[in-house]
Amino acid sequence: MRGSVTARTPAVRRRAVRTAGALVSAGLLLPLLGAAPSAPSAPSADGLQGAFADAAAEYRVPQSVLLGVSYLQSRWDAHGGAPSVTGGYGPMHLTDARTAIAGAPHHSEGDEDPRGDSSRGVLKPEEFRAKVPQDRQLRARLETLPRAAELSGLSAERLRTDPAANVRGGAALLAAAQKKLGKPLSEDPADWYGAIARFSGADDQATAATYANDVFAVIHDGQERTTDAGQHVTLAAVRGLKPDAAQVRGMGLRKAPEGETECPKTVSCEWIPAPYEEFKDPNGNDDYGNHDLGNRPKSQSIDTIVIHDTEGRWEGVLNLVQDPTYVSWQYTLRSTDGHIAQHVKAKDVAWHAGNWYVNSKSIGLEHEGFLTAPDTWYTEAMY
């Protein structure tokens, strides 16, 4: 498949995953290294640190909450006004997917056989290929910037290009989420667990809780760094917080089925299986899809990680991996909140790399995103 990166390693630490995820695909690597980012908007007189303080005071959101959320979204970077791969802008990653995202999912092109098995007929000819569903209405998590514009009175253009305005828009969203939950605009960061979980845009309890826990880990430890625009930002560590994690259970979010996922307990993960199914190909021959049953690592060692971007939105890509006549991979990772879906067991061989040997010895990861421009970026939550 177009746009893969392979990483050969028996054990991948989180920092290594960050590095691999930042590259995401060979198709992204050269443009990211070779293209100069857009010129950043001029910072306010007090800098970005002052913008966080001002927005926190204006919307009565604890500054540590605002800084913690923004750090998990973007590490406080503005990326010169460029959108993320799922249409998120600025330090708060306010999403405006209709403005930022275009193009057809590359998994639907069907010009190659990701199995890499030349001994068999080409997988899924035109008449067998499922049509990629088009979203009639974007999910709320992909349209937070228009909502922030309504709440703050700031224009969408300012929210996309002005980091200080973007921070104000994020504060407005957090305050609105807190009020919707019937909670006071408290000065205690611990009281904002539910609002932070809501800010993630997750539609299931586990993902929302994992996101909120990650934010509170940032607040607990504190952070300090110089952003891509040269702004020095500090979040002092806040110890001893005891947030009410039970708030997530009363937010009307679904319970994601875990099934038999092979995921660490520290991440949110659900089982959305890729079907192994026998069928007739167009010539009437017996065939099967969309992966091979195996017994790894007893039958074959696993020493490679293959990383792609999806070139498609979350829902459409999940429909493709559930098509028995199409291809498969082990895990899909969502950009906005880091949610993970597992589709194929590690013992089985998924079809994703375009090389049979690599498939047989690898785990395939698909990161939600588009190569829309050289300076698009990936969220900290997904890393």
C-alpha cells in the first residue's frame, strides 16, 4: 500500500511510537522535512502564556485545565495556522473538517493487492469493491471550531489562524461543557473531569475517561516547553487532585464493547473484527478474505510494525475493514481522541503491506488522517 513505514523492533516504547507516528507514512516524510511551514500569526503582547491566563479568567476555566487540555491536543503548538490531518486548528485543536479535509480514501483505490501474493488473482476487482460511504453529516468531534465561534463571537478565520483566539475558543467550549453537565465554574481543576472528557469528542465512556485521565496526568506532572512559534509556556505541577471519574458514567456515552482486544489497560480499545470469510471470486473460484488465520509467533515471528495513514475518515475506514472481500490490518487509531479499534488478532496475518513476507511478520497500524498538505500534523492524543 502507498505510504507505509516499517519499524523493526521486538518492543516499542511510547517514545518510539511518538517518533514513528510523527512520520506516519513515507508519503508524508519527505514533504514534512522539505516544506517550510506557513508563517505563524503574530503572538499577543503577553505571549501565549498570557493568552491562556486571559482566556481562563474570561471563561472561568482553571488555567491548569486549559493548559493541560491544550498540551494533550497539540503540545501548545499552533503549526502556523495549518490544520491537523483531521481538520484541527491551533493550540486547542479546534476542528473544522469541512474546511480542511478533502480527497477520497486511498484504501478504496484498489489498484494494488496489499496481500503481496502474486500467486493468487488480484484481490477485489472493480465489481467486488465496496463503495466508500460518504458522511452526510460530520460527527460533532469534527466541527468544534464552528461551535467555538458561536460561543465566543470570534470568526472562524480568527480561530483558525490566531493562537490567542484559538485558546479563547477552547476555553468557551470547556465552560459550555461544564455548564451542560450542571457543574459550577469552579476554581478547582478536579471538578472539571466531565467537561474535559466531553472536550475529547469521544462517543464512548472508555475513550472519554482515558482522555481525561491523560489530561490530569499532564496537570499532575506539569509541563514546560518552547512552542513551534518560539513561545515559552509553563504548566506548574498540581499535586493531590482527586477528580470525580464517575462523572463520565452520567454523560450519556455508549459503552464500547471490548471483546477480546489485545490492548494495554492504559488505552481505550474496542473490538471491531475484520471478517474471515470464504466466497467466490468473479471467475467462480473459491477464495477467502480478508486475512489469513495463523498461529504467530509459534508459526512465524513478528518483528515489524507497518504504519499507514488511512486517507479516509474513521467511520468509512471501519466499514472497509469489515468488508470480507477487502483487506485488513490489526489496529486503527483515531486522531481526535486517540481511540483504538482492533480488527485482527496478533496471531493472524492481516493484508496491508503490499508484501507477503512483510505481512506475515508484521502488525499493521492505520492512523486516521489525510495527506492534504505538507505541514498537516497529528495530535498528541493519537501519539
